[in-house]
Amino acid sequence: MLMLLSLCQSVALGSHAAAARAPVARAAVAAARPLAAGRLSRGLAQISASEAAVAAAPAGSGVRSDMRNIAIVAHVDHGKTSLVDAMLQSAQAISGSIDKDDRLMDSNDQERERGITILAKNAAIEYGGTKVNIVDTPGHADFGGEVERVLNMVDGVLLLVDAAEGPKPQTRFVLKKALEMGHRILVVVNKIDKPAARPDYVIDKTFDLFVELGASDEQTDFPIVYTSAINRQSGDEPDEVSDSMEPLLKKILDLPAPAADTAGSLQLQISNIGSDPFIGRLGIGRVRAGRVAKGQPLGLSAGPGEPVKSAKISELFVFDAMGRKAVDEASAGDIVVFSGLSEFNIGDTLVDPADPRPLEPISVEEPTMSISIGVNKSPFAGKAGKLLTSRNIRERLEKELETNVALQLKDTGDADSFQVYGRGLLHLTVLIETMRREGFELMIGCPKVIEQEIEGARCEPFELVDVELPEEYSGSVISMLGERNGNMLEMGSVSPEGIVSLQYEVPSRAMAGVKTKLMSATRGLAVMTTTFAGYKPWAGDFDKRDRGNLLSHEKGTATGHGLKNAQERGSLFAAPGDEVYENQIVGIHQRAGDLKVNVCRQKQLTNMRSAGADEKTNLSPPTPITLEEAVEYIEDSEFVEVTPAAIRMGKVGKK
């Protein structure tokens, strides 16, 4: 017996040598050695996940062995959407072939352009007689609330990690939520075809992360599959991948089947909200117990002890491939979509009115940042857009509130302006960009963080910032984050490639403009990721920027002659031929303080000149500015003018 234990401990140490070397997880890995011994005898002693679910199910209930409900979670740009495309194609859920760049789940224009998933989406495939409901979740921290809610609908999680980068900050955030809910995890090492892929390192880092987050023995004994989603390849070993997603699909069927008390009292908790232009507001949720039918009299409750309102659903759907399929009835374990109710919120439960048993409500994440959105009052107002009034803006924002539950809207003292609250700057600018494309003209104010008083102390939101960059640029980045009251948590050793990693806690209000400056300071070689780190004591004041603005002196058309003189004073946003107005921000001054420049100045003509005497106008290309960069750049008393044709910045109160 002692010899067997010793052998098992040796196997554990050999399997996780890198984990044992990691100082942060050394004690946890030592505690996990008996788990590795369990792995050695897993083939003899371990029962299947479905059998375990049956054994743990209450009397009178069972499991839906013909179904799996899974979520795919990972850091941004690790290949979640491409993996879903590969699974859809492999299971022949979509007729025809799916191109490598299609990303079917990213149906929103901004999702395709930004290369990220913004909204959680559902799909379903059939494999081996089993229906697999798939939820593709966002990877960006601003949309992390979507991840928290959809994890309530699933029983298993595919944790996707990049074969070269390994677990990232958002991976940690999502994994912690999944582990707390007791979900079984299938680790998918994606992009195994990368030349820089290092799967052994990535698995060790993932194991360290599981242990550090307090995963149970069963959760830490995670199965692994290696994939190259874009090439439609998968396999059980990194050097043995086939041109098929079959190995991945087989591993998915080993995840727990949903517990299903089909004979019990109805419990359908709403986890997400959608909208359809024809049938109105949609509720999305999982049937926890009982059965639900179209037209059936139901009750709606906000939670235990809350009153039960009468309700009736008019349409009922289940997910089918990339779309929805109408059904007359659904039972416990199904993820459904319903319509017919206008007044409901995330976390509400549809119940049997004769035996109401509402579930505990799901908490919706609180906003951390606000921004003012109002009527465009610039001199160029009304020239490009078609939706201009405060009534148009209010109606659009109220419509957004129906589905974007992390958003809040409040009136201000000005009838032409509204204060909009969201989870972060990206969350808010995605909404503004959507409205711009719909034809709105807007005037955007300076973003402000939402403070809280916790135990009598003034607190503000913080971001956990991870930066990977070449060592020679680390000094300037450390200085920049230090000036913004950032607190260094960790500085890693230099890798063989000369890359060093930094981890900071920085106030959210200090992150405005950091990305642009970081890219400039490191010549575009840095990689920065941020995650919401919670509320912490107020960090104090700091200077947001050390240079002023170049302001247009008058209204007119920018000329090459005027811009040539202005560019000697700083860098410009305007180009020849651009229409500008007085006090528009046309560039960044090279010194502190604002400076007015005449970019519309015409060159004086005389009749005393020889051929070729005119001075050639050599202009530097203007600095392009995106909506996010513009909103990050402005301070109090400045604004961003957003129209379908242009994005401009200006100064108010300067005559």
C-alpha cells in the first residue's frame, strides 16, 4: 500500500512538475497529490458523470441523458466563436461549408469588425443521438455580466485557452464563477497549430489556476482536448490531432447531463432577455423542473416570498443550430425562448400558480461608469444624421434597456441630455457606435466613474491590468501607470524572448487614454488586458494629461497652408478639406494649455512670383481617432460630437 502511494505521488510530481515549481501554488499542488493517485486508478473506480448525476438526484427526479447544456468561456480572442463554427460544421447542423473567417455566432457588425463577442448567444447541435445546447459567451471584462448569468443555464463548461498564451485574466474571472457553481470543466487547448504553441506549459498553468481558485478534486481532474478550431482539427494529444471535431464532441458527451425533475412543479428561471421585431420581448432561460407549454396559465415571481403574478406565454421555442424552432411543450433540462410577457426581469421565475416554488433571483451586475448622451448642438448639427431630437434619443435608449440589462438610464437637469450608466467604457461606446450607425447625431460628455461608500470610506472601481511587453520599454510603462496612481502587484522575470509581464491595480478613471499611450511608448509591441477588480479606497487625484489642445480659431474648411503652420505646434487630427468650427479640437498641443490655431488660413496671392517659387506644403498625416479614443481623450468641459459622417471633439464655454 505504501509502495502504491509512493508511486502515485511520483506520478503526480512528474505530471505537474511545473506546477510544483510555481511558488503561488506549491502548497496547493502538494495537497492535490492524492488526486493524482486517483487519476491512476480512474479507469477502475470512476463512474460516469451522468451516473453520478443520477445518484445525486433527488427521489422522483432523473437526468436528461439525451441532452447536454454547455457554455464556452475564455479570454477575448482565444477562438470561442471559431470553435462553435467548427462544431456546427462537424455535426452538420449547417448546410454547406462554413468559411474560416465567417464566425457565424458573431452576427453583429461591430462583433465582426472588432473581432470580439459582445452578446451571449445560443446554438444547438445533434451528435450521437444527444442534443447539445451551446452558449457562446463574451470574453471581454465589460460584458462579464453576460457570462455570470448564462452559467446558471448550463451543467458543463468548455474552458478555452490559447496554446501559446495560456490562461489570461478574464479566464480566471470566468473560471472562478464556474467552479463556485460546481460545474465540471472540459479544458480545450485551442490554436495548437501555432508555431509558438506550448501545450505542456499551458496545461500546467491551467492546473495551477484550478488549484489556486480552490477547485474540488473532481473539478481539478479535468479532461483535456487539443484543437485548431479554424482548421477544424481536434485530438486527445497535441501531436495526434485529426481533421475532425469528433474527439471534442465525444468529450462533451462525457460532461454531466442536466438534472431533470419532469414530474415536479414548474420552475423556469429567466437568465437572459432578447428582442424580436415581430413578436416583441423574449425571455431566455432553462426549465429547472416540470413542464411548460404554449398558452399554459403560469405564474411569474421575482423570488421566494414575492407575490406571484398571472402570466401566459404565447410562443415557445428551443434552439436549433443557429436559429429557433417552435415547439408546443418543453420539459426540465431544456433551454427555451418564450414570448408573450412584457413585464419581467432577469432572475424572475415562471412557476405553476397552483404550487409556486420560485428560485432565488439572479443578481444583475451594477454599473461602474456613466456618460452623458445628448442632442448634438454643434454648428454642424443636422447635416449628416436623421435622428436628432431628445425624443428620438430617449426612445432609443429606453428600447436598449429592454435587452441590455446591465445598462441604466437617468434624467439630468437638462431636457436635452441623459445620463447613461454601464459596466465600462467599451460597454457604453458599443451602444453609442450602434446608435451612430442607425443615423443618430449625439453629443457625448466626459465619462465618470461611479463611486460608492463602503464602511464609511470613499471607494472607487479599480481595474486589474496585465501588460506583456519587451523589457526595454518596461520603464516607461511603469512610470506611466505609477503617475496614474497604479499599484504594482507583480513583475515577472524576463522570458527567453525578452518579454516581461506586469500586473497592476489601477483606478478605472485612470485608464482613460492608457491604451493609446501604451502603444506609443512600446511602438505597438505591448499586449494589455484589463479585468474589473472591484471597489477599493479612493486613490487620490492625478493629472489626466500633460498637454493641451489645439483649437480651431474659426469656422471653415481646413487648408494645407493653415495646417502646415498648425502642425509646428503639435500633432493634428484634421486633414486638408475637413470642415471645422470654432473651438473644435483639431490637434494636441505640444505643451500644457490650450492654443487657438487658424487651420482655415488661405495663402495670400501676389503677382510678383516666379515659376516654382511657391513653397511646397509638406504635411504629416493626421492622427486617426476612433470613438473609444475620443471618449477616453476628453476631460470636463469638452465633448465628443458623434454623427454618421464624422467624429469630432470640441471645447465648451470658450469664446
